[in-house]
Amino acid sequence: MITERRIGPVRERDRLAEARADEKIQTVIQNGKAARTVADHADNADDCQRLLEMLGLEALEGKRS
């Protein structure tokens, strides 16, 4: 028998939403730092672009955070 798990009261859902929002902010910050680090260590613009692509990052992420 499979039972459906339901999220508790509204307060619990609000806490989960807040945690997800905080995680999203931290991811943006971390990706920005990573993009800047890659740019600092790349030999040239093409090298930077290839390294960012390998990491799944975009060059603009370094400017956003």
C-alpha cells in the first residue's frame, strides 16, 4: 500500500520555500565566483569560454553576483 506524504501546515511549506530561495541565492553567488575564478586563470578569451562551457557556466554569471 502506497501512502501519499503530505507537507504539514503552511509554516512548514513556507520554511521549505525559504530554504529553496536561499539555496538559489547561494548557487548564483557560487557560480559567479567560479566564473570569475575561471576568467582569472584562463589564457585568453577562447580558453575562458571553453572552460566556462565545461563547467556549465556563462560568462555573465561573473558579473551578476
